[in-house]
Amino acid sequence: MKKFKFMPFLFLFIFLVEGMTGLNCGKKDDTYNMGVILSITGAGSIYSKDGVDALELAVAEINAKGGFLGKHQIKLIIRDDQTKPDVAVTVAKDLILRDKVKVIQGTYSSACAEAIKPIARENKVLHIAAISNSENITKVNFSPYTFQVVPNSYMQAQAVVLGVGALAKKNNWKEYVTIASNYEWGRSTQNNTVALLKKSAPNLVLKKEFWPKLGETQFTTYITAIMAQKPDFVIGSIASQDNASWMKQAGDFGFFKKIPYPGSLISVTELILQAKTIDRGTVGLCRAPFFAHMDNPIMAAFVNSFKTKYGRYPSDWAVMEYDAVYALKQAVEKANSIDTEKVREAMTGATIETTRGKLTFRTIDNQLSCSSYIGIVADDPKYPFPIYKDIVEVKGPDSWRPEQEIVDARKTEKK
């Protein structure tokens, strides 16, 4: 009989345990899963490393204050797309279906960004491009879930044309050559640059186009072929590891001392990596140089935090990935929710505070009104590498594609 005496207590205990378990199972997970797709390996690895470091810094800062809205800790889930669109698609699906991410930050390659855009839209997941910058990411096949916090390839081309056009007139240049990586970003940037130059400087003649593959490491044949053309100047659209190889090998040939290379992408990364060899006086282009905005308290604090944590200055890519996280944070705060639809609506057309100042997302294409920067490579006693002097900031609204042209492009797309 003693055996049955405690049965009511046993049933009560089981009931309470099951009840508590049920409550725990039904408890809402307050964690915000943030997916990242960058080129940890492959052609985009140099830029992507800085991007990952900045993302981790931003997330750590926000989580130290409780996370989004002070209560949603951010879980950063990083995946490598190897700078390959098919891999990007695979990891994007995995992040969405298995890891239940609410946003994907990335990618490096514009081809990868375009590949994952429809997947993010289909699954109603936010997609913020902070490095990949082909204008087609937001211009055509428009997705209301995709946003760009980097000046796109049209905006970048406008900045190039501004500088090159003035130099061509000053130096009486007649002929030029282009070299661009043969993938989405390189093609988009080169095509826009050539088209805009034709409008602003119709007397300039494009002698030849060179198209090295993405991931090219040997540029000798391109260098000698370009020098044989004897152009007045060359415009390059090459980035990351490819750009490091190109600039090193071309420099060894004395290329930049013989042929002007104005308006080509020379980001903070290249300024640091090529500090000893890059030709001072070169007119270069970059997307988000920290030194252009050190008077902004947000930038100054970021540079200090980045240097303290990593022992180096942040590149353009670090700046933009950092801004991407804080753009999302401000949208969450505006929505007062981490619900994706509410956050998307809050981000659309929003004006946000960034390391580069107060900027606005244009409603028609979710493109941030960020600037491009051109200047003259020169030494500065404040830094152990050259920066840009006489820097010209070409504002987003002064450089982005007119809205009617976007409307027309989308009409053509539907035919």
C-alpha cells in the first residue's frame, strides 16, 4: 500500500515537469540570426576578410548593449561562397532553411549577389549588399528585400568620368584602353564608364578592351599587350586579390610610370598593400575611405575600435559592412520589431546615420545615397601608408542613374 501512497505526488511531479517543458518548448526564441555570405576563399578573400572583421565588431558592440532593441541578441552565421555564384546559392538556401536567418549580409562578387537575390526574395529574407556593387543588383529584376549600402557601378563610373574627363582635357588625351575583370561587376563598371565617357568626352577613342577572368593571377600578357597599344591612359576595373596581383606585376614592369592609370579602383586596401610601391600622384577611385570622414564622430569611433581590436586601419570594405549592420539596427528601431516585413518597410526610403554621414535609401531601387571618392595618391605623416589628397567626394544623388532610366530598363526587362 505504501507503494500507492506516493502515486498522487508522482503524477503531480510529472504534470509540473511536462508543463514546464511545454512552456520552454513554446517560448519564443529572441535571438536574431544574421547570415553572412562572403568570399572567405577565392578571388574576393582580401576584401572579405576586412568585411567579416567589421561585421563581428558591429555585432559585438550591439550585443554588449543587449542586442537589437536591447533584447534580441544577434547570432552571426558566416558562410564562404568561394567567389562562386553556384556556391553562393547553396549556402544561401542553407542559411535560410536550416539556420533560419532573417538577413543575409554580403556578398563580395556581384554575380553572387545577383544569384542569391531571388532566393532571398522568395523566402522573404533581407539581403544587404555592402561590397558587391553592380547596379543590376537593384536596377533590374528588382527585389524589395535587397538593399545596397555601397555606391553602385553606375555611380562609380560617374565619379571616374568626372576625374578622367577633366584630365583628358587638360592633357589633350585622345585614346585609351580598359582592363576589367570578366564578370558582372567588371562588365557593368566598364560598360558604364565607357558609355558615360562617350557622352562627356566624345573625342576620346577606346582603342581596345582587355578582359582577364575573375581570379586571374598572371597579368604579364595583358601588361605587354596594353603597353604595345601605347594608349594615352588606361582605366582598370579589377578588385581584391586580382587587383593586388595586377598592380604588383604592372608596377614591376614600370607600367604606371609610363602610362597614366586614372580613375581606376585603388581602395584603402591597395593603398596599404602597395604602400611602398604605388606611384604617388596617381589619380585613384575608392568607395568608402575612412580618412575622408574622420570629422564624423561615428567614423572616428569606428576607426578607433577597429584599430584597437585588429591592430590596423579599416578598409572601404570594413566601413561598408559596419554601416550595413547599423543600417539594419536603425531599421529595427524604427520598426520597433525584428519582424522582417516590418523592418523591410522601415528601411525602405529611410534616412540613416552612418560612418559616412547621414544617408538615405532611394525608394525606387533601395540604393543608399552614398558617395564615391577620387583623389591623388600621396603620403601623409599621420598614416603609415599613402592616402588621397585633394579628395573629391561625388555625392550619391549627383551620380546615381536617373529614376526614369530605371523605370525604362524595367519595362524593357518585362518585354
